[in-house]
Amino acid sequence: MGNGIAHVFARAGFAVRLYEPVQAALDRGLATIRTNLDREAAKGKLDPLEAERAFGLLQPSVELKSLAGCTLVIEAATERLAVKQEIFRALDGMLAPEAILASNTSSISITKLAAGTSRPDRVIGMHFFNPVPVMSLVELIRGLQTSDATFDAVRSLALDAGKTPVAVNDAAGFVSNRVLMPMINEAVFAVMEGVATAEAVDEIFRLGMAHKMGPLALADFIGLDVCLDILRVLEDGLGDPKYRPCPLLIRMVDAGWLGRKSGRGFFEYK
């Protein structure tokens, strides 16, 4: 997600500082951006010179302090509240008072993230969708403290980056995952209870509901560990047992079967 966000802002002409604490991960992110820009140029979606210019706007670093001069920082760390809070505390201490902190969280409370900073009015959610260079939607989430000025500024930036921002208020899972994750979870229950195979479940959704990707292939694409984390946020945040993660999903994550990124989830990947 992070390399995709960096890609779209650099492509739109913004200077982007791309931070990743591990050099190998930073190198992989840059390689992915290079490949995707070249692919866009090869398909005629982007002038080759524009692709070079966009890549040149990226300033990679393994030092968090490299972000000190940024006016907007978009965090795209793992979907764990404690991890994001730690990052926000560190950024809050080094950024200028007028800088905006945004999170690419797909489910965690923006209000909670904002409360741990000295600038709660300048904290907002920017939930991009994967793959970021292709998907137009950005779920723009207002925390309880988010100011109108912050919302308007970030909405304008999203439009400048070629995205379509849709405003939602802060609640566990927002709109997208509050609706999507129970569907994925119920599909897992259907497999666990022997109602149908994973292949059959997905074929029904592709052919019967005109979904481009079935719910279980989509879960593999997102990452089964990420799906589990989001369901736990929903269960905790909304207090409703209907969000209880399916035991099969928990077992698969415990086994390390995380989907595409591990080579095996509900389906196998080479």
C-alpha cells in the first residue's frame, strides 16, 4: 500500500519522501514503483518522460527523521492500533505544528489515533484501495476532532492525486470493511461447515453476483492476517458477535497461510 500511495502522489507531481525502516523493504518498494511506472508507460497511460520525472520525485530513506519537513504524512503500517499510535507519537514530536497526519488504516479509529497527538484537529484517515495506482477510491475518514480545514485540504490533495475521495465518519471498519469483512467471514464459515468448496463459493460470486473476484480470492489478495485483524477491530469496536472471526480463518493465520504473500491461503500461488 505504501509504495502505491507514493506512486500516485509522485505521478501527480508531488515531492515524496518514502520512509521504510528496513532497507530491503525500501528497495522492494522502489522496485515495485519503477516496474509499475514502466508498465503504465508501455501501455500508453503515461509518457515515458513523465514516468522518469515521477520516479525522480521519490526520496527514499530508512531514517524517520527524513520526514521532518513534510506537510502531510500518510502512515501505511500494519493494521494494529499500538503500532500506528507509536508511529504517530514519533511523527507528532518532529513535524511542524501545521503538518497533517493521515492514516491509511482500513478499520482503526481515527479518533483514537488523533487523541494520542498534540494536533488532534490535524489527523485524518485516508483509506486507499489496492492496487493504489489503479483503484480510484479514497475513503476519507473524519475523526471526532478532525477540523474542516484539515478535511478540505486532504480532500483537495486526493483530487490532485487523481483519486475520488468519499467522506465517511469514524466508526470501526468505516463503510468498506464494515460491509466487506462480514461477507468474507461468512464465506469462510461456508467452507468450514462444508457447504461448498472455496472454488465453488468464489465461482458463485463471480458468475451470480458479477464480482470480478470471489470473496475468498479477495481475502487471499488482502492477506488473511489483515482480514483477521480487521474483524477483531470490528468485533471489539462495535461489540456485536456477528463480527466474530471464523475459527477456520484463525487457524489458517496461525498456520502461516496468509494468502498470496505467503503462497498459500484458500488457494495456492506460485
